[in-house]
Amino acid sequence: MKYLIAGLGNIGEEYKHTRHNIGFDVADAFVAKHNATFTNDRLADVAECKWKGKVFIVIKPTTYVNLSGRALKYWMDKEKIPVENILVIVDELALPLDVLRLRPGGSDAGHNGLKSIQESLGTNQYPRLRFGIGNNFPKGRQVEFVLGKWKNTEVPVVQEKIDKCTEIIESFASIGLSRTMNDCNKLTFPSVK
């Protein structure tokens, strides 16, 4: 059984470990956990991980977030992976930092990466793991906040959530979306002041 795991983010040093690149950080952690490495390939950095008889094609699109759909659709078609076996990891402003949400589909909620994926797939019904980044920024400073680095006080919670995301990806592949969703959506993490 094959799965496509797509961590969203922007390429380039200036975006490394920013809130908007949390998808890349989760993909990196998952690939490292499974002793694999990324190679640069068409439209994405790609790694293949094997775990309990399952194969994970993990991508970090090199198209920038706003065109993530191109990379996801290319690798989905190339690897012949059905839409229900895709998991997109994305930052989410509408959720506080202490929350992770796994969903089977739904609105792009204004996220350009999800909008691009919806356009490329022709549906908004594909699994996504929303990583809450909070919305603690002054009016008019959303872009700076999203493209900014984590505060030192946030880093321990972010790391704990990244570790939990690697388990959620495994669970998604082993026990299925609905059971994993039930477990994931009950998780709580320490809140940060």
C-alpha cells in the first residue's frame, strides 16, 4: 500500500523553520525517523520510506506554497496513489498553537497551498493535517507572522507537535483516517503565553 505525504512550505534559507514551513519540518522529521533521505526530483524534494509493509512517498514541493498542487498532482499520478491515501501537512492560522486537526477534506480556509491543491485535484476532499500556529499578531501583520520564526517559548510545543505528527502519519496508514482523526482531534498540548 502506497501513501503520499506532502509537507507544504517554501524553498529557500529565509523560509527555513518559519511557521509557514511547518509542513517541511514535519516531512523532515518523518523521513529522518524512518532513516530515509530526500533527493531533488521533479517539482519536489522526494523521499521514500517503508514502514510495516507500507510505502510512503514524502514530498516537499519546490514550487513554493502557492503552487503546491502541481507537485502533489504530479507525484500522485506518477506513483498511482489514490486521493484517500494522500495526507497534506499544512500550517493553520485559525487554530491555536496547542491544536492539531486531522480532516478528510473541506475548505481551503484562505490557505493558498490548499487552494492550489484543490484546483489541481478538482476536489477539496483529500485528507489534511492542520498544524495550529495561532494568530497572535498585530492587525496588518499576518504575512510577517506566518513567514516569521517561532518564538523561543513556542519551540518546545512545536517540537512535541512535530513528533506527534510523525505518529499521526503512521496511524493514518495503519488504522485509517477516521480512527486516527478521532485520536488526533482529542490531543492537547501545553499552551504558550
